[in-house]
Amino acid sequence: MEARDLAAKHREAVFFGALLAVAVAGMLCRGVRAIAAEPLPHVSTVVAPSAGAAHDGESWFLREPSDLRPALFSDLSPVFFVAQRDGPMRDDSAGNAASGAGASTGPALTSGSPNSISGNPGASNVTIGSGWLGDYLGINRNGWRFAGLNITDANGLSGGLVPGWTSDSLTIADISIDTAEAMGWENGQIGMEFLYYSGGPVNSDAGTVMGYNSLDVVPPDNRAELYQLWYLHKFLNDRLLIRIGKTVTTYDFNNVVRTIPYGDTAYDIAAVSSLIFTPLYISPTQLGVVPGYYNSVVGVTTTLIPFKDTYINYGLYDGNLANGRQTGLEGPHFNGYALHMVEVGCNWTIGARQLPGKFGAGYWAQTGELQAPSGSVDGAQGMYFFGSQRLFYEHPGESNEGMSMFYQFAATDSDFVETHRYFGFGLTYFGPLPGRDGDSAGWGLAYGQMNDNPAADLGADEVILSWYYQWMVSPNCFLQPNLTYIPNPAAALDIPGAFPITLRAILLF
């Protein structure tokens, strides 16, 4: 066992060191883009207008999945990203794009329809916030961007294990640096985030295994941590991207909330759904193994775009979350515990109205000896797939109003994991009320089959039904009431059905 652990450590160190050397070499070699003679055919550049002279001449790059009309880009969330940006968009016609909250269209390409944002951007967005505070403080210039968010919940629970009221609050401060503009290093970006959370036992009071509230964390319930610290470098005219450092794996893997992760620069991300339950952001079959919000982890993420509208992601990460460590609060460990993740995906459009859709599938493998309820097991593995599809536009070519759907499936047979099979489905309507194009309403279902090992002492399965309405109070403020029903909480046998009511407030800065 000791020899095997030493061999595993050696392989991890060699691989990690090789990728680090590639990233550093690319950062220092400004001519790396000459390797690929032709850029991706679906990248175009527009110069976006801005409200102030300080922001004139920003360059906005658009990855066009097809020759869609501009108003129809709203579902393709990672399609749009920003380069050479001194601050957030200020064009009011961009709706949420002006706030940086989650729209994917630039001011010169929008019809005026804002988009909903993720119910937990800290779990699904590489960069967050609107940047208005950084503008006000004079930070957002010369390649620097300061932004962030605060999400605060009040939860009233009937039934479950401990009926009553709980609350929680999350604050994330985000700093990103365009190295070309700030330091003269081409094709690079640095990202860092600081997280502070304070809350009560929201999910455990309800007795849910999968989690009805994605904001909740395991103890310590009050935590302050370095959430992200990474360097991203782009090679081969953006066909190859490597990010190294402390990151959140759910940004790049099994992320149904956004579309295809073409890159990790400061783009704005629209939400396929704004549901708040945990399975939307991390599969229950990966809980305790795959790092996500709030337990970030050190590792390397590689994205390859071999063909238009396709991608391949591979990640190698410190796997000590499965070893019982709170990786979000700690530095890296190289002790034989490693997590490998791979995902492939594509997107498309359907019909004369060019309805966009996406699909992704992935596999993960955890190494090391894990302590399951029935005893130790050697590693864990699992698979998943997900997708979404725009169903219709209420006013094609004019606005984002209309309906979309998403679906998820995941499986594992590891005794270390509490949920062995998972299926999720949801519907979202954008602009559900006249004159409220910035709002969205949605419904979602999460169903999980639990680990049937008697030592796990779990219920047979669990169902979470959730409804929400997201109200855009202003471009930087959203209120979101949520109704949830869990008829069979599975944390133990014979738990009464739980009915939580949640009011979530999201403030972007």
C-alpha cells in the first residue's frame, strides 16, 4: 500500500509540474498564438458603446454557436465574454448585461431583454458581481476588476426534523486581472475570490440528504476562506485553455446552469434556471467527493475546443475532500488522494427559430482509501450527463421571453456516497409577466435513490419539488421567494415530510 501511494504521489507531482511548466512558459512567451494560423471561425469582435469616456473602446468578443439573430443569444450563457475591459457595461438597453449579473449579450447585440441570474452564482459562475463598487472606488481600470455579491436567506420550515426558522448569508468578493493589460503578459488572466458565510443548519433541520437550499454548508457554519486563486492561460487562439490554482470544479464540470464553458474570462453568465436546491449545482452522487461551492480545491483544469460548438474538459484536483478535509479552508495536500474529471459536450440550434440546446456528459474517479459507513473502500467512480433546450420564444427575434427546460442524470455505486442514482428536471419561463422581462419563474424536480447498505441508515429515496419566482428589483438587486416540498426526507427513516419556504435576496456589487 505504501509503495502504491508513493507511486501515485509521484505521478501526480509529475503531471501537475508538467502542466504548471506549460502554463508558465505560455505566460512568458507572447508569441504563442502564432502556433495556430487561423482563429476559431465562430469568434467575432464588436466594439460596445459605453456611458462614460473612460469605458469607450472596450472590446467585446462573441463566440457565435450559429448564425442566430442577436436577440436569440440569451440562452447561450458562456457564449459571451469580455476582453480588454476597464469596467462593467453601462448601456441600459443591455438589461442584466449592464449589471454583469448574467446576460450573455452585449449592448450592441441586444434587443433590451434582460436575463435571470443563477440562484447561487457563487456555485456556478467563474466571475461574479456587477463591478459597480469597483467602478466607484476607481479599481476597475488597467485590467483590474473588483466585484462581488451578497446572498441572504430566511427559511421557514414546517415538518422535517426541526421545524422553525433559520437564516444564512453568503458574501463573496471577486478580483480578476487581465494580465495583458495590467502586466503585459498576453493571453492570461488571474482570478481570486474571498468567501464569508454565516448560517444555521438549514438542510439538516429538514432531514434532506440532497439539500433543498444550495447556500447551506457543513460545519463550521461560520467560515472565511480564500475561495479562489488561479491563473488562466489561453493557447492556440483560444482553442486550448489551462487554469491552474485553487478553483471550484462545478464551474467547469456538470454545470447545467450555464451553456458550454468555452473559457474562463470575465464573461457574464445567464441562468438556465434560478432554482435554489443543491442538486442543480452539484450532483448528489458527487457530494463529499467532488469539490464545489463552498469547498474549493487546488488543481488543474484543461479545456480543449477541437471543433466549433464542442469542448473537452479534463481536470486533476487534490482529492482530500473525500478524505474528510475541508479543502476550502486548507491548502493542497499530495498524499495519494486525487480526483480526476473528464467531460465532453456540444451545443446546437433547432428549427427555423434557431432554438438553442446543449448536452454534456462526464466521468469522475476518486483515488485513495475512503471511509464508508460499512468500512473502508478503495476509491470511488461515477458518471453523469446533463442538457438543456429552449422550447420556444414568445416574441422570436425581439426578446428573451419564453420557456426553457433542463435535465440531469448521474450514477455511482460507491458505498462512500449516500445517493447512488439521481435524476433532475426543470422548466423556466423568462419574462412571465407583462413589463417584467427581467423576471423569471421556474419549477424543478430532484429525485435520488439512496445507498441501500443497512450501515448507511438512509431512506430508500428522496424527492424535492421546488417552485420559484425571481424578481429583478434593479439591475443589481433580486428578490426570490421559493416554495419547496420534500415528501420523504431521506437522512433517516420515517422523517415527516418537509415544507420549507425561502426568501432569498441577491445583491450584486
